[in-house]
Amino acid sequence: MIPNIRLNKPATVCVCFAAFIIICIYFTTSKSYIRASYDYLASSHVGASHVSLQELLIASIAAAERGGDEVRLVRQSNSLSEKSKGKTQEGANDPLTDGDLRSHKVMYHGLSHAFPGVHIISEEHDSTVPDSVPDLRSVTPESVKAVTLDDVTVPRERVTVWIDPLDATQEYTENLLQYVTTMVCVAVDGQPVIGIIHKPFMNHTAWAWVGHQVSSTLNAGSEVKREHPVIIVSRSHAGAVQTLARDVLGPSTEIVPAGGAGYKVLEVASRNVDAYIHTTLIKKWDICAGHAVLNALGGRMTTLSGGALYYGKTDPAKAEGGILATLQGHDQYLKKFGELK
């Protein structure tokens, strides 16, 4: 039997008011929870399908510098564990060291962990995960701390990252450490838009984001007028390129032999030389970062016949037809190479 409860007027008012408060709290917290859940799902969806190029730039700088730490530590240990991957097209030895592999592991797996689903192409192919994968998102490199960066988000499937864990390995084994770099390049729809070139033995990092910002270390200065062209070429086949360059540009052309594509592009970007010429096959992880740097500074990189270079996930890793990289006067160089034919 249900007891017959009677409430006086004040008690009835209190109960109704309490019930009203409870209902308001319920709906308010429910709406907040639903809103929070929606926001979380929405951000998860964007996070899964898009990538922030600002965040990718910062993490890529950290990756290049972290890889450089490994390169430097191995060289300082004097235990390179050097092997040969065979011969280059020019007939030079193509060495592999522990510096290459240790740098690859932290760069490749660090970026893979930070940006799952982004397609990454590395010169090396060791799939062993290091004991400690660096958290590249928790690091803010010195070169960006004072910079207010733009941001753009793009679908992940449009992004390809190219990494060279150790450029100029031959020079690395010979202790010619000024030529050694680690590099990361971000391509969107096959176009190089972010380039990072780090010199681990010089404590020098150069980076550029096409159409946005460049590092303070990339200071090209004003145009340099020289009486005769100064051309930088690979040490491995300086003689062959010297003959070609002088046939094309004149007998007084100065040839500067150097190691590493990253080093050579930075010499162009600094106006220490007029052009970088490579006449044989080259891999795209060697040139993608430098290509982005030159693009950001108003320079160009093409094949020797003026052909475009693309860096999408389905594009060939080999670049054939030679390389011409300049900060100015690109069309004039192409015209002279065309006249030689």
C-alpha cells in the first residue's frame, strides 16, 4: 500500500525547485559531454586524414638534427663498420656505415611515429625499430624558436617525405666531415615544399618552406657578378664534368669539386658558386631537400635539358638526365647546354 504523503506549499515549492535544478544540470552536462565528444571525434578525423605542414616542418628539423647526433657519435667512436653497397654509376665505391643506419632508424621511425600514415622514403632500408624512438613532436629546435610559423593542413595521401640519413658517406669515411649532411624533404603532390639540410659537424641547420619562411641561416645576399662562372661538381667525377662545363660555359670556367648534394646546394644558396652541375643518375633523397631550399629562395633545379623533377610516392626514386641547380640565370645555362647538342 502506497503511503499517502502530503506536502505543504513551502515543501512543494522546494521539491519543484530542486527538481528543476537537477534537470538543468543534467541537460547542461549532457550537452557539454556531447559537444566534447563531437569535438574529439572531429579532431580525430582531421588528425587521421590531414597533416599540419607546420608540425611536419618542426618535426623534420628535429629528425635531421637527431639523425645528425647519431652520425656524429658513430664517427667519434671510430667504429664505422663500413661495408660496400656496390659501385656508383661513375664507378666509385658506394659505402654504408653504422652512421647511415643509426641515423636512418631515428629519423625514419621518429617521423613514422609522429605522423602515422604519411609515406616516407629513405635511402636506407633497415626496418629494425630502435630501442628508443625519439618523440619528435616534443622537441622545438633552436632554429624555429624565434620564428612565427604559418600553418597549412593538407590530406596525408598528398604528402611524401624523403629522407637522406647521411649524405656524403664516402667523405664521412675519409673524415672530410664538412661535406656531411642529414636531410629531410616534404613533397606535396610531388612538389618539394619543405627542405631541411643539417650539417652535424658544423652545428648548422638550414631549412625552407616554399612560399612561407626560411631559416636565418639561409642568407643568399645580393646577386654576385663574376668574370667567369664558378661551378660546383661531385668529387667522384670532377674531371668529366669539368670537360663538359668548359665546353658549354667557356675554358675559363672555375670548377669546385665537393662531396654531398646537400653541401653543394647550400654553396649555391650562399652564392659561393654560380651553379651545381651533375651529369649522371642521382637519387631523389639526395636532391629533394636542396630543391625545396632553392625554390624557396627563388632559384631552380631541373635536369640538364630543363626537365621538371617530381617527388611523389609513385615517382621514380632515380633522377636521370643530370642536374642543374642555380639561384639565378638558370635559363641561360639551359640555353648553353642546349646549344652543345
